[in-house]
Amino acid sequence: MLNSIMLMLLVGVFVGILGSILGIGGGMIITPVLTLGMGLDIKYAIGASLIAVIATSSGATIAYLRDNVLNLRVAMFLEIATSVGAIVGALLTGVLNPIFLYILFGLLLFFSGANMVRKLWGKNSDQITHTDDKIAQDLRLNGSYYDKNLHKEIDYGVTNVPTGFGIMFGAGIASGLLGIGSGAFKVIAMDTFMKMPLKPSSSTSNLMMGVTAAASATIYFFNGSILPQIAVPLALGIIVGAAVGSRIMQMMPTRLMRIIFIPILLYLGLQMILKGFGVTI
């Protein structure tokens, strides 16, 4: 028991650091550790993953709100699309063939990974958008943040708002229908399509994924799929890791964040496409 608790604490710290930096939930790490490494049933692993998402969001969002890095208006606006999409996806369970969605969103992840590679190779890899987007202006979605790596205030504009909203609606459907997390989709909707800088995209995703996971975790809690002996040490480790990661992220060069994020996007994309063809990795 003591060994399991120590393992959960260490895994939690690692997941918290990675998740808070990249704006993803960490299910891709936690689920294999619990199912393959500890022989835990998949439903308990999913329950623990949801708690991990909430812990990552809670630990990182406090720092990002205090330092004014995340965009609260964008988070609440896109969360509408995600929540409605998740409800639609749950209603379509058993009606719509999920194979199409697995392949479609797998290709979307590959496209976003390729877009990040292009930004790495480009001379203006992270050029800030200042386009006057009427919808963004009307909703007051444009924002600014202080980049601790560049030591200056960054003003940025948000664009392609309907496209970003549509991507998040589709990600919500996939989340409700396929039971997958949508942290990576939140980041790519903001970074790739809405042209937000990567740091506000990641920090805003951290807030959003906690809101989304909280609703699902309630269901798992009442059906007994959340084990305290797993979830508690995992959450404690994640909160510590997220507090550390949220500080590391603000000091990191954006280029390094992309280098870390690209292989994760490509792995998730490959995983989803193979699932569409009935292969699990």
C-alpha cells in the first residue's frame, strides 16, 4: 500500500508539471500506469484521470489567474461550445458510428502538429496576431499577458472566433461520444485556429478542462468508480506538480513548449486514427 501511495504521488507530480505547462489533463500517462502497471480496472483508471484533470486545473489556474496569463473571457465563451457538444455527444451514443470521429479528430491532431512544426521552422514562429476581428472585439476576447521569458507585456488579438467555437463544439461531441479528454483540442483551437499565443492558450485550457471534468467526475463518484486510495495521493502530487509547472511555463521559451507538445499531439493523433480502425496502442 505504501509503495502504491508513493508511486501515485510521484506520478501525480510529473503529470501536474506536464499538464500545467501544456494545458492537457494527463490521462495519456495516468491510464497506462494504473491499468498496465498496477492492474487496475479501466473504469477506476478513468475516474482517477478525471480527478487528475481537476487537480491539475485547480493547481495551475490559481497561478495563471494571479499572473493574468489565462484569458477568462475566451475560456467561458469556448466552454459553452464544449459543454453543449458533450451533451450532444452523449445523446448520440449508440446512434452515430464513432469510427468517423476517431479518424477525423486524429487527422485534426496531425494537422495541428504539422502546423506547430511549421511555426518552429518559420522565421516568425510566434508572430502575435493584431487583426481587428469584429466578433472578438464585440465579445472583448482580445487580451494581454506579461511574458516572463521575454520580460515584456504581450498584447494579442483573437481571430477566427466561429472556427474556434466550432472546433470546441466538435471536441465536446467527441468527448461525450468517445469518452476522451479534450485538453489538446482546447489548446489547438486557440493556438492553431484563433491565433492566440501558446502560453495563454495553454493556461486557458487548464481552466476549461477542470470545468469539463468536474461534471463527469460527479457521475463517476456516485457510481463508485473513484477510489480514494488512488485518487487522493494522485491529486496531492498533481497539485504540487501543477504549482511548480505553472511557474516553469511562464519562464519557458514558447519554442521549447512547442517542441514538447508536438510529439504528444502526433502520438494522440496516431492513437485516435488506429482506434478508428480497431487497433489499440
